[in-house]
Amino acid sequence: MGDDTGRVLDWVERRADEMAALLAELVAVDTENPPGRGLGECAEVLRGAMERLGFTAEVLDLPVADHLDDRPRLVRGEIGSGPELIYLHGHFDVVPVQDRAQFTAQRRDGRIIGRGTADMKGGIVSMLYGAAAAADLGLLGAGRVVVHLVCDEETGSVAGGGHLRAAELIDPSARAMVTGEPSGGNVWAAARGAISLRVDVRGREAHVGQADRGVNAFSHMTHIARALEPYAQELAARHTAFAMDPADGPGSMVVIGGLSGGGSNFNVVPGHAWFTVDSRFNPEEDLDKELARLQGLIEAAAVEVGADVSVRVTQLQPAASTDPTGPAATALTCSIAAVDGAAPRFEMCAGILEIRWYSQLGIPAFAYGAGRLDVSHGPDEYVDEAALRRCAAAYALFAGEMLG
């Protein structure tokens, strides 16, 4: 791998300005999700970039999704040829900005600053240039790299990764999958599962002067929410056996009331109230069992106060894990070490990852990217340019190891 490492690094370094320019172009496209806008525009920018780099690329228009303003798009590109393949996977939607200025990328002090630079438009740039380097330098042998770029990872990925799985666009015979999520240079070989709920409580409106004639949905809602707090504390105390970043809590996480609302005015007994429950469960947990427990706790609390309540499951996604000692993990370790001079740490991501769509099919799946999770989604989101290029080189070498 030594000779290839030098060639790949030289190839990538000579394209540093190209990579920065593409990232700035992607940042400038507002793909905030929610509400899920600008998806078609960004998909076309990505298709054009792929074609310039030698990919065969297409944009797939997917069925309209109620949770997205724009029609969802899937960008699919391929480079190389032959029966063996690996997947590179990413998402081009971003969380809402704190300031509109974040859609103008700033390049200074070795960093590119702006929304999506870390999570994960920067990762997309690294993946595209890594695959292009591998093809241009003849590392792919009789194999190919297929790139999937989806549009709704930040809101559950049902219209993106979920469509890939449902439409059988993921080949189970693939040798590996990598997504350029912001793992900070380490490798996420596992991720938590997710359960998300919306709890609606119905009461009866009444004028404040005749409040005794109403049924206060807000009061019932808070009773139900409080009944879930011991459950959240119990789950946080149940620790995973998977290695994690020492700064991350090892217990499963439950957030009650991340979103909430209700009522019509300050002087009216609220006739409707609602709140969300969002959970990230360690791989050791049984999601079906925990969903039943959550629903049971909500129903029992509702009975205590005579509340009229309904529960809607908005997300139910399994955990994912890949053997960190298997052949694909070893190849990824060697590729990263060749570039960085040290082997990466394999960890479990504190959240959910789209590796799940691939690992469910038996494909070894990993997240490895230049961005940092602790700056993602924040007002000062950035990615280190040198890290972008190192990751691109590692992707190229990994493709060569798996396919060459």
C-alpha cells in the first residue's frame, strides 16, 4: 500500500482548491430539513460534479413525501466496472441554520466554515474525490464504487435510505459500505436504534371564566410526560458494552418534550396538547419491547387522569453493528493508518446512522469522516481541509484494498 499511498495523496492534494470550491457550492444550496427544500437543486449540483469526475450519474425523482417541501431526490453514481462493488453513502440535507450567513462558506485558517461542512456535505466531497482518485489511478481492478446520496437523513431517512432498501437498490453482495459522517477521524462501526413518538391529548375548550366546564389537555399532557421521566432515567442507567467516545453517555437516551404545543389562546382552556418522545437505544435493547413499554406507560398515565390520548410512531429504526475485526474493518484500518500514521479507534455512534440500511443486508458498514460531531449542527460548524483530503485518500485506498 506504500506506493499507492503516495500517489493517492499527491492526486488529492493537487485538487485541494477544487474540493474546497465544490464544498462551497454545496453549502450555498439551502437544503434545510426540516422543511426539506432545495433538494432538486442540490441533486443537480451533485450530478454535475460526479460527471466531471468521471462518474456515470443519475438523479432519481422519488414519490412525494409529506414531511418534505421539495420532492425527494436520490443521486446515484458509479465509477469503475466489474462485478465486485463497494458503496459510499451520504446525505445532502442539513439541519436549520442559526443565521442565514451560514449558507455562505468561509475558507480561512485551514478550515471551511458553514452549514453542512461537517454534517455532511464535506463528507460527500471527500467520498467523490476519493472514488475518483481510486479510478483514475487504476486501483479498482475489476470492481466499481457506487455512490448513493440521499435527501432526508435529518428527518428519519425513510424517503432516502429507506427507499434504497425498499426498492432493492442495495446489492446484498456488496463487499462493504462507508458513509462520510462526522466521526472525527475515528470509525463508527455501530449505532443506536431509534423510537420517536408523537403523543396527542384531547380535552375540551372553555372560556377562562368558566374553566370548570373545560377539560385541560395541557394538564393531562404534563401528567403523562412526568410519568415517562423514571423510564428515561432507567434507560440512561443501562450501559452498552460497545466502545464509545468517553465523553458520550453509555446509556440509552430518551428525550421527552423535544417538541410540544397546543392551546388556542391564553384565556381559553386548552382543548388539545401534544408532545414528542425521542429515544436512542443501545444495540442491546429490544426495540419492539421498549416501544410496547413506552405505549403502556402513556396509556396507564392517561387512565389515571381520564385523558383522551393517542400515540403515533414517527420513527422506528433498528440499531446497527459491524464486526470491527472482520476483513472489511481490517482493510479500512490499514487504509486510514497508511494516511494518518496511526490506526483509528472503532466506536459506537451515540446516535443513529444510515449504516443500518446496509448492515441489515449483511454488508459490513462503517461511518468514517473528517467532520467533528461536536461542531455539527452548531453556529460555527466547520471542517478541516486537510482532514477532508486525508479522508478522500483513505477512501481511495480502501476501495483499492477491497476491489483491486
